[in-house]
Amino acid sequence: MELFATKGYEATTVDEIAAAAGVARRTFFRHFRSKEEAIFPDHDDTLIRAEAVLNAAPAHEHPLDTVCRGIKEVMRMYAARPEISVARYKLTREVPTLREAEIASVARYERLFTRYLLGHFDEHAHDDDANDDPLLAEVAASAVVTAHNHVLRRWLRAGGQGDVEAQLDHAFAIVRKTFGTGIGAGRSGAPKPAASPASVSAQGEVLVAVARTDAPLDEVMRTIEQALKER
């Protein structure tokens, strides 16, 4: 980053980077395929950590909350070295190839979160429009990533100052309120809610029963029979 700041990104060579780091050129290429890759050395490991958060999520946690916790691994990566993160942010604004690399990294997180959310829809919430589930999963994942990146950019423009985690939690609360409906009850491994028995009300000489379509028939009949005995 010091070389890029003094010489410019395009004018800095791999040989100069290796020399400044005190290693051979071949050592550089054992770790990175290019200068662009050296600018973003942590995203592969961060993606793995984010996926680990998803895989270890407790059954009771709302999937959108899990995704928000997962992407916080990205923020922690940037917050670990604010001065480097701020310099990198400025550099990516100036160099189109770095901006493209950053966009590609963002897309990897969105794909990971989309796959996760798609597996955790409420199976009863979208009976009439199940084909919309992939759309909702992709939009919700994109919203989480966009909210994160909005807060991250604001924090970087402020020189890495401020309570970025509190800002993130506020942004995530907005996403959760907007996209939380219909995602969650289908979490793999979580116990499904028990079917509600029929509710019965009397209207003169008529009993009116209301039940979920997935309620066990014998349970519905027992409720009706009990109501008739009490009449």
C-alpha cells in the first residue's frame, strides 16, 4: 500500500513489491496470482468463516439474523486494520480493475447467502407463489450485503472512525423488518410448529369450525365432537 501511495498502482511492479517485502518474486506468486489479488488477500478466508457461521447457526435463530452475523465477518476483516482498509478503499475508487475485483468478491457473498436463505423458507407462507422463493432469497441476500456495504463505505469515508457495529445492527434491523416474512419456519432441523386444532364457535343452532388445512383430521373431529357434547 505504501508503494501504491507513492508510485501509483499502475507504476508499481511485482518485483518492487517483492523487494519491499524482502522476498523473491517467485515467493510472491506462490501467494498471489497478480497485484490485484494481493490487494484483497483475506476474502477467501473470510468467505469460509462466513459459511461456518451459517453452518453452525442455532435452530431457533432467524435465518436473516444468521446471514447478518455471517457478513459481519467481512466487517471484522476490514475493522482489524482500519488504516489499511481506508487506503484500500481509496485505491479501489481510483483503479477500475480493483473495483471489478471487489464487485466479484461481493457477488460470492451474495451467492452464499442466497443459497442459504432459499433453504429456510416458511413452507406455508408461499403456497400460492412458491416460484417467487428464489427471487425473495436473492433479493433478501442482496439487501443484507447492500446494507453492509453501505455502512462499510460510510465508515471508510469517515477514516475508519465510529461504532460501525451499531450502525450495522441498525441497517440489519431495517432489512429484517422488510424481508423477514416467509423466511424462517422451514429451517432444516428445526422442529415444525404443531398443527392448530380446530376452533369452534356457536351461531344459534349451527357450529362453525375453523382449522388449518394441515391439521390432523382426528384432532379436528375430536374438537367438533367435544363442542357438540357441550351444547
